[in-house]
Amino acid sequence: MTSDVLGTLTYGMYAIGVKCGEKVSACIVNTVQQVAYGPDVISVSVSHDNYSNECIRKSGLFTVSVLSEDTSGAVIGALGFSSGRDGDKLKNINYRVLAEGVPVVRENICCWFLCKVVGTAETRSHTVFLAEVVAGSDSVKGKPMTYEYYHRVIKGRAPKNAPTFRENKPKKELNSENWVCTICGYVYNDPLVPFEELSDDWICPICGAPKTAFRRASST
Ligand code: FE
């Protein structure tokens, strides 16, 4: 079987809000789905290496903010390509903290809900949390961002902690005119503005890495 087979599965884009003591943090996942009703139960898969995994285990709570197509790549980059262990991932994000102490994103989301963990299942790389939805938005705004939209329109990539991460990218897509972000894998290939002509303070639109974090792609 090729990796393309599992690549046909479809997903959404979500920010998971967590707390660890008084500290709040968040991460981006693509694997949220409703798995039962009455009460409503969802599942979410979170990498063992992810700080949010530890926070959810300790608190038993998390939020899901459903990202819309209007969510900027910078928000996804800030929450999806660095660790909450290393600093405050939410410092440049518009968010609020619920009475339960967990954060929800405020800007450009369709809706949010609060979840209480009711079970877990372990895989070698990820924990699958089962959680009951205990509160949430009264209305839905905008169009939910799909994983396909994130890849096709925002040109985003899967970080290493995503269950859908693939080690090998198809090199035939790249040539020496392309520059690749070494942090998130974003490929810069605007034919109108060569990479060399971008200003020195230009940053990766996905993860916010500086221009110096980019490497020229090798041609095939
Ligand atoms: Fe990047």
C-alpha cells in the first residue's frame, strides 16, 4: 500500500485549548470527529510528544475551536509549529479563557466547544482522547476550514506531530527556484517575486520563521 491511500481520508482544522495549572496553551489538530451522541462524544488524536497531551491528561479538559477558512496561516503557524513548553504560544492570538480555565480562540472561528475527557486509547505515537461535549457556541459562523483547503489554498504542511505527517515529500514538485521553510515545510515559489528579493524581515506565512530559516530546494 502507498501512503497516498491514507491520504484520501478527509479532515478539518481545529485549535485545541488546554491548561496546565494556571498556564494556558493550544495546539492545532486535524483529527476531531464526533463518535457518539446522547451525550455527544468526540475523539481527538494528540501526539505523545505534544505538550497539550500532558495538559489534557492532567486537567481532563480541553476546548475545540473550529477554524474557519478566514483563519490566517500565521495563527495556524503560531499554534501548530512550536511547543507550549518553549513559551507562550497564545501571546499573539486573540483568545479568551473560559470559567473552567481553558482558552478558546476568538478570531475567525466557526464555533467552539468545551470537552471533558471520558476515556483514552493509546497508539505508539498518539493518544486518542474520548471526550464528552459539555458546553459550546450557540451559533456557527463562516465556513469550516478543511485539511484539504489548508494544504491547497494556505499551502500549509503537516507538522511532525500530526498523525498524517509523511516523511517523504514528492521532490518532483520542487525545483531550484523553490525555497523551503526548514521549520514547517512551507514552499515559497512566487514567480513574480524571487525569494532573494524578499526583504530581510520577511517571515514564513505559515510558522513565522525568519527568511534565514529557508533553504533552496534541490532540483530533481
Ligand atoms: Fe514555516
